Amino acid sequence: MGALRIVLTIIFIIVCIALVVLVLMQEGKTQGLGSISGAAETYWGKNKGRSMEGRLVQITKILAILFFVLAIVLNLQIF
């Protein structure tokens, strides 16, 4: 059981580093003064889910869920 704990800890560390990198790669959610006049509503803003930014958000959500699951599993005293 000790080997499984080591493997899960290594995966947990990799997920932590990937999560930090992905969060830092994303653009800020504030749009400044452009949001007052409606200038932020462009074609790219409407189709953000299909862009690279949308993929980063989806991967971040998946890694966050994996982070919490691994944290709970590693905290259990069954190993």
C-alpha cells in the first residue's frame, strides 16, 4: 500500500503544478471600461467556449476536481 500512496502523491504534485500553470495562463475576467459601452461583446467573446481560452477553463475545472478527489483520497488513513 505504500507504493500506491507514493504514486498518488506524485500524481497529486503534478496536478498541483499543472493547475497553477493553467490558472496563470488564463486571461483576466475584468474587461475595463470597454464593458460599460458594450464593446466587449464581439464575435470572439460570444464563441469563447470553442477557443483556446475556453479549453483552458475546461481543463482547469477538470484538474480542480481531480485535485480535490486526490486530496481526499490521500487524506484517508486506509493506506
